[in-house]
Amino acid sequence: MSNLADADRWYALNVRTRWESSTANLLSGKGYRTLLPTYKPVQRARAAQRAVVAPLFPGYVFCQFDVSNRLPILVTPGVLSVVGTGRTPIAVDDSEIAAIERVVACGLSAEPWPYLEVGQRIRIQSGALSGLEGILTSFRGSHRIVVSVSLLCRSVSLEIQRSEVSPVAARGAVASSVSLVPSLGNAVA
């Protein structure tokens, strides 16, 4: 890849928790283009309501820079690393950045969502089946999934709201991936 192409690439930066906004501002002040999509979380009833915004991808800021000159990025307060494999940063596809920008610009309500794949082990979080684990077998529309639950060495398929399940992390792994909406594809994490 040429240096000219590298200069126009977007990368996901892993940043300190709750430092997303200040890190994005510091990087913008250094002349870098940043993207920090936010949302307004649902507030529980309180006596003093205040407007709160939270990052759509907690712990991450998107930044456009030349990967061969990443030291100024890495020394910015709050930046922990550039997301990649090992020590090799991996650029975020321009189509994914464009999709995130479109979601933010449209003004519709967006919120973090667990990234789920067919075949993944999941846990039901609410309702009568709370705590039950199963395997995600398919998606039905954008809000329902089919989960296979093993009972007596047989599978029973049930249809459940997507909002009622969460991924089960593999031992030693952390389930931190999120997706804006099911049609956006892979999330950056």
C-alpha cells in the first residue's frame, strides 16, 4: 500500500474509558479528523434530569491518519492503542465509517447493541427464560432471533426478542463488540 493511500485511512483507537470525548478533542486540536458517534441513553427517573450523551462505541474513537506516522496519535493522552492484529493496525473500511456517519447524521435513535453471529453461544437476559443459554441459529427480521436450547440432549428452537439476549464470552475472552444496526455488518472492536 502506498503512503498516499495510508494517509486517507480511518483507524479505530482504543482509548481510556470515559476519555473518549477529551481524546477526540485533543486529536482534533492536533489537526486530525476524528469521529466519535454518540447517543442519548435512556435515563431512569430521577429528581434532577440532565442531558447526557454517551459514546456509541465505548472505549473507542475513530481517527483518520497516516499509519506510518502514528506516534503523535499514540502519545495523545487517553489513547491506549490502534486497533489491529498484534502490532499491525487494521484500517476500518470506508464503507463502515460512511455507514456510521449516516446513522449519526440521520438523527434517528441509535444505541450500542451486542454483536451477534449465527452459531454463537448466547444467554437470555430477561423474561421467564432468564439465565438460559443456547446457540443462535438464525435471525428473523431485525428484532427477533431463533435460539436453539439443548434440553435432554435435544434441541428446542424458540423465537425471542433480540434485546433479551447477550453474547456469552468464551473463557478468557471479553465480549466487547457492538453493532449499530444489524444491516451495518461487522463492528469495530
